[in-house]
Amino acid sequence: MTETGLVREISGDLVVLSLDQPGSCAGCGHGRSRDMTCGFSGAGSKQGCPPNQRLVIALNRKKLPLVPGQRVAVEFPSGSTLVQALTALLPPFLGFVAGYALGGLVLSPENQALRAATGGGGLFFFAGIVYFIRKYLPPGKPTVVYYKEGSRFQN
């Protein structure tokens, strides 16, 4: 998947980008253009529409000569959404099942509340493991793939 955005900061090979907003307002869900106010929050004000900047850190593997304020295209790794969802949600679920099963082996069969509590403990334990693994070994970063010479955006 490819999206466009504006370069905010550059630090070595890492580029902080502000991705372009979709066609609908993030605050209320009604359509608006990027330059116009929503209109549904009262007399054209943005009171009901919180700012929704989508900041992304991307890699500049091609060593493109980027400068802040420049428009670029960013490519996200294909299939990463499914992989990220499975790696984030499946281990905690399996942790709940494992905790519930171990609780059944250790506790008496009629004590379902404690079995459910051990299942919840397994869920949180495995969710913590997933959190720390993803914190120190994050999934693939998006890559800057294209820039247009002289395409600077003035705020």
C-alpha cells in the first residue's frame, strides 16, 4: 500500500512524515476537503473535530535527498496488517486458554471463577510478552519510495 505525506523531520535514514488525511473528517465522520472546516460542529468551526495528524516514521533506504516540507510517497509492507493483527491478538488468546487449562489441572473442577482468573492472568502475561517483543523488535517500517524535485509544501 502506498500513501503520500509531508516530511516533518529527518534523522539519518529515519524520516518523520505527516500522512495526508482521508476525505472524511476524523472527528465527526462527515466529508470535508483538506483545507475546509467540517461545518457540522457549529458555524464552520473545528470545535468538534480534534486534530488527527497521522505521524509515521519511515526509512529512506534509497538515500533520497529529502528536506523538511517536501511531499513524498511512502510504501507500507504488503500483508503487514494481517501479520500484525495475528501476532498481536493470537498470543494473548492462547495465553488465556493455557491459563484456563492449567487452572483446571491445579484447582478443583467446581471452582470456575478461579480457573477464569488464571486464564485472565495468562492473557495479561502473554500480552505483556507481545508488548515487549514488539517494543524492542518492531514490525517492518514503511519506506520512502518517491519524491518530486522541488515539491515543497508551504504551511
